[in-house]
Amino acid sequence: MAAPQIISSVLVKLDVIDFNTGQIPGVPSNPRDPEVEYFKLKDSLTKDAAFTTINELVLYPFNGRYVAISGNMRARAAKELGWKEISAKILPADTKPEALTRYILLGNAEFGKWDTAQLAEKWAAVDLEALNVECNDSVESLNPDDLGEEFELPDGEQNKERTISFTLTASQADYLNHVIGVAKQCGLKPPTRYNNADEDANFIHLIALQWEEQKKS
């Protein structure tokens, strides 16, 4: 099989780049959640702008402009940061919709699994959270036998509400409040969980459920 044709890198003006909203016939819109990781991505572009010349946008020419096939969130963050241009690779105009769809999935996929032991041992000096590095450990079912006798509930009807207390850093708290705030601004309302009227608690529970499902996939 012949090697694929090399596509050269070019600088493209951000004001001619459109987000992928499904405007290309036969090509679905970008599947990534537009908000959950955006806060950290924007911060990453501020700290490591040069990396965008390595991790480039992939664009498709459409109606005299370009549609971001890969890098929608990076393009959005760059625009909001006031950038005028960004490094990209432009796909041929005759690229088939089926190929564009595959490229969208490939561009949004995350392959591999972190060696969490090595991260803890050899990467301790690096701010992994700031670089948006997450540990991909599989979610395992909790075994009640591991909890010990002190976690046994007394007989009889239990309270239907629990209060959980934990400490967050300022940046963690700001990020959590940011995610919930964005959801509210967009008019999203989490489904009421177990008749709980606390909207913020329902948002946090929903985030936890989505995280668990992502780790299973």
C-alpha cells in the first residue's frame, strides 16, 4: 500500500474557519461536549500556544470558507483569546463525506491508557491537571466486603438524604462552579435524582454518572 500524500501545514485566518455543526452534507456535527473540558483547553492554549503548530487543526474547504474537521474547541478558544491565525492542514476538496466522518472520530478519539504508577513516580513534578492529563483507570464495582464493619448501616429505615463534605482547591471549585454555571446559562436542567430538589447536587451527580460511563467505554 502506497504511503498517503503529505498535506502541508499552512497558517489560516481564524475569521474564515467555521465550527462543524453538520453543515457539510453527509457529515455529522462534532461529537465532543463543547463545555466540559473547554475551560482547561483555553488555559492550555494560553500556556503552550506553540503546541498548536504541532497539534494542528484539520480543515475542509466548504462554501468559500473552512470547516474544522478536527480542532473545533481549539479554534473556538483561539478566537476568544484574540488570535488572528492558527496552524492547520487543509484536506482536499474532493475528500468524501465518509472519510471526513472517520477523520472527525479519529480527531476526537483518545487512544491508549496512562501508566498511573509511572505518572505518580516519575511525573510528580509536572502539573498533570494543568496539561489536561487524566488517568484512564477502569471503573470497578465497589465490593461491600471491602468497607469493613464500621460501614454497616443500622437496622430500620435510613435517612433519605446524605451530606458529603470535602475540600477543593480554589481552581477545582472554580472549575466545578464554571461547569454548572455554563449549564445553567444554556438553560440546561439536570433530571431530578431520587426526588432531590437540590439542582447543584443533581448536576454533580449527573457529571459523576457521565464520568463513569466514559471510563467504561
